[in-house]
Amino acid sequence: MTPHPDRTVLRGGIVIDGTGGPRHAADVEITGGRIAAVGDVATLPGDHVIDCRGRFVMPGFIDAHAHVDGRVFDAGVQLALLRQGITTVIGGQDGVSYAPGDGVWASRYFAAINGPHPTYAGGGVAELLASYDEATPLNVGFLVPAGTVRHHVMGMRTGRADAVQLAEMQRLVAEGLEAGALGLSTGLDYVPGIFADREELTALCAPLSEAGGLYVTHMRGGYETNTAAGLHEVVAICTGGDVHPGVRGHVSHLHVDAADADRLLAEAAASGADLSFDMYPYTRGCTLVSMAVLPPEYSALDVDTAVTRLSDPAERARLRDTWFPGVADKPSLGPEWPAMIRIGHTPAADWAWAPGLTLAEIADERGTDVVDATLDLLVAGRLEVNAVMAVRDERPVENLARLFAHDAHTGGSDGIFVGAVPHPRAAGSFARFLGTYVGRSFEWEGAAVHLASRTAERFGLADRGAVVPGAAADLAIVDPVTAVDTATYDDPRALARGIDDVFVNGTQVLRDGALTGALAGRGLRRPPASTTSTKGTP
């Protein structure tokens, strides 16, 4: 056999291939960015050989819901992801990201979630995907963000789209899919998605149905006790009525009791909807403080106008009397909301002491009531403030384990790296799946399915998520004894342990736990002529 100049052999590991089949001892040959062989591989002169004895060779994990559209270029973020075995992230989440358009609005609105993109200034989905090619060690898939599409066509108008506007939105969705987007995302508790009705969203799924893409949604209504209503809308959108023949659906960060999830997902399937979901292994969430505590129309304002209004004593009195009492009625918060919202990020230098404190603690520190403290914080940060959100029901590990065991579950971190004290899910989710939920929700073979191959199948990444000949060589070499998360709410950036060697597109991007400097990632494009199944197909 003639030596290949870039041939790598992973020697002596236990392969967990992502098919759901049993683990087996095998070598893995990597050539030309792909897996060339799995089995007994002879060593040739010039081979790069890695000793994998005592470790699992697994498909690189795919984060089904990540907010690193702009942060993936940062070395610290790259390291945190790769140390968890993540080789692909799916961006464009919650209906808001840079493309289509020039990215200015999305960069402002999601500044505390996605952060800015270092180079994108327009050109659409094609240009955005190109920005990731050989510019990062991870692959990036992208969803056409429906909120950005609506804003591009309608601005912040709250009414229904007319026929011309709807046709233009459909054109932008189709254009993004043709450029390689994996699907369409919505964020129906964010603006302007909150203003889009079911009919509009169903119509936007018509080009999605033609392309075979996935409908990915942050459902309307805050999840938890409103999950049934949110899923009812998802079913109607995905089954399509007489608008389209059906699309597959995916629910983002499914916050709900496991027993309720079993029942509601079974009802959705019986109604003809083919749904999957992602959820991270924590009960607390993370979002924009303005979305949690202000009327939605504030997010529809430009920042200067919003700051001016929130600084006005009369407006503050109105919000105190007529709005803030209702915050206690939100299903995800309740009357203890000031103690449940812990600040993660503010850009205001004078408030650099606030991250890590709850709104109640900030009010005590300043000697004001919580309404004034909250509004002062938002004004100082020009609404660019995020927070870790506690929940009323801190579900036990056993409940989460049941949720993750569901056949429709895929791993997603909802990771946000913006902030001095971010949520630990960004640096810890996938390692926590391995360290805590292997043996509870699934065995190691199941972990490869939930964290890689099922996600690849749902999002149309046909050549990823498996350790089989011909697949893209995205691989994580995992020590099953030491794999664990170390990030906590008090130390949220602590790196995971147990994964020290990772390959992306056949190139080693993590060696001995450190970045190699290789930028082997790329923007992942969906093939133009997709064969992905639609309505009713498991």
C-alpha cells in the first residue's frame, strides 16, 4: 500500500460508531478528511498514529442549539467546546442572527446572546457560511432566522404580513435554503417573532417543505405549564394544512416535566407531526433580562428610544403600577422573580460588580427597590444585559434523565458565552451528558446517538455523526472514566475533563487538551436537492 501524506491512524481504541450498535475494538484510519477504514489498520511509513487504548473513539458531538454564531472565532470558546467533544454547532437559533441583511439589527438585539460577528457585513446566508470556512476549528451549520427575515421585510411592525410582504419573506427563506441553510428557526417569545401568527409561520414553511429542511422553534408562551399550547401550534405549523405537505419539526430547549413531555410528544406524533427536541442538562435558563421583565414592545424599539423611555419617571411609574405586578404571573418565574434572575452580562463599566448577583441582591446593594434597580441596570447597559434564570421547579436528575432518554431527544447546550458570569451550560452541557447521564438516560452507545448521529440525521448532515467508512472524520476520543463537566454557576468557564484529542474534517484540532491552531472547520451547507423525509416519517 502506498503511504498517504496526511494519513492518521487511531490505534487500539474502542469504537462507538453512532449507529446504536455495540462498541467494538478497532483502529480508525483517517485519510483526506474522511474515515477510510474501521477495523485492523496496518501502519505505513509516515502515518500519524495516536494511541487510543483505554479510550472510546466516538463521532464528534453536534450541538443542536448553540449561540456562538459570532463567538466561535474566539479561542477560549473554541477550547471550551472542543474539550466537550463538540465538533459542530448549529447557529441561527431562536429566529435571530446576522443573515439575511447586513447584521446590524441582530448584532444589537442579540448582543448579549450571540455577540457581534467579526467580519460579516452583508451578503446573506452564503456569505455568512463562507465566513466560517477554515476560520475556526469547528464546523458551523446555520438556520435561516425567521425573526431576522421578518425584520428585514417589515421592520418592527406588529401587524400581520400582507401578501407582498409574505412573498418576500418566503423568497428570503428559499434563498437561504438554497445557499445551504439547514432549516428555518423561530423565536416566538422574542421580537419580531412574537408578532408572527400561525398562518405566517406555516407559509414560511412552504419553501422549507420543498427543500426538505427542518423547522426549529423556540415555542411561543414560555414553556413549562404553557408547553401544551406551544406544541399545539408547532403541530399545526409542521403538518401544514393545505399550505404545504408537511415539514419535520424540532423544539428548542424543551423545558417541561418528563412525564408531560412523553404525553405531549405522543399526542403530537398521533396528530401527524414528526418532532424531535433538544434540551440541556440543567434546570436554570439564560436569556435577555429585557425579554424577561419588560413589555415586548420595548424590544421592538431602537435602543436610544427604549433607554429614553425607561429613564422617564412617568414611564417608570406606569411600569411599576401596571406591568411589573404581572411579571410575578409568568409561568417560568413567579413572585420570587427578583431572587431568580442572576445577572450574567452587562457592558456598563460602572456596573461591572453586578454579574453574579441577583436583581434582589443588586437592589439591596444599591439601597433601592427592585423595580428601580432593574430599570437602572437596563438603562446603564442599554438593554445589553443577560441573566441566568432560576426556575420555580428545580427538577431532580432523575426527571431530566427520563427526558433525555426519549427517542426524540438530541443534545443541545443553548450555550451563551457572552458575559462575565455566563451559564455553565456553555462549557459543561455535553460533558455533563457523559458524566451524569450515561448510565441513567442511555449507555455510551446511546450517548453517541443522542449527541451526534440523531442530530446529524435531523438536521440533514448526512455524512456526519458516525464512525463509519466514508463519513467526515469529525471524531472525539473520550476517556470514559474521567469524562465530566467542571463548570458551575460560580465558576461557569471551567473546562470539561476527559476529552483531550479531537478531529474535525480529519485534522487534529485538539491535542493533549490544547488547541493545535488548525482551523479545519467549515460552514456546513445542506445539499440543494435534499432527500430528507417530511410529514409522518420517523
